[in-house]
Amino acid sequence: MRNFINEFKNFAVKGNMIDMAVGIIIGTAFNNVVNVLVKKVALPPLSLLTDGVNFKNKKYILREASEGIEEVAIGYGELIEVLIDFTVIAFTIFVVIKVMNRFKAKAEDPKDEAVETPKNIELLANIEQLLEEQNALLKKAE
């Protein structure tokens, strides 16, 4: 039992739990941004293109509602709206990740003087350079 508690403390203190919590909080905030982007920025122009058609109300009625009987319908309009939401969300995430990867690649480039390279990348670049020099010397010796 003591070992289990120590493992949990190491897990929580070493950052795994904290990193996960930060990711969830940022993901929730990003979800709000994407929802506003979809509902307030992307869908209004689409609504203009479709003459104000509300997709949510579009359905194919299988059985009309009558006294004591509920309507049975296939709500294809909601599917269209969800697919539009998904496309906008996927595109937004793609753009954000593309921008983040560009900054990450720039930060990890040891030859780029504009951005400070993280120490681990700098050390690996130095090791790589030393290995290349060593290989060149060994080839000359042969």
C-alpha cells in the first residue's frame, strides 16, 4: 500500500497530473472559442448563402403527427449542421496546430539565432556535430 501511495505522489507531483489538468482547462476554453467561431462567425455567412434556411428544422417526415400519435421523422438538417460544425472545428484545429508547429520548429532549430533554442535541443545538436567530426576523422584514418 505504501508503494502505491508513493507512486501516486510521484505521478501527481512530477507533473503528469498537472499537465493533464492544464490540458483539460485549455481544451475547455478552446472549445468555447470554437463554438463562438462556428455559431457567430461561420454559420451567419452560410445562412446568407442559403437564403436564411435553418438546417436544424429540415427533416424527412415518415409519419405525420395526429391525435395521440407522435410524428416520426429523419432529422437530416441537424446532421448537416453538425457536419458543418465538425468541418469548421477540424479546420480551426488544423490551422492552430500548423501555427504551433511552425513556432516549435523555429524554436528547435539550433541554427536559428532569432529564437533561443531549448537546452536539450542545443545539446543534441552539439553531440550530432561532434559525432560527424569523429566520423570524418575515422574515415581519414582508414
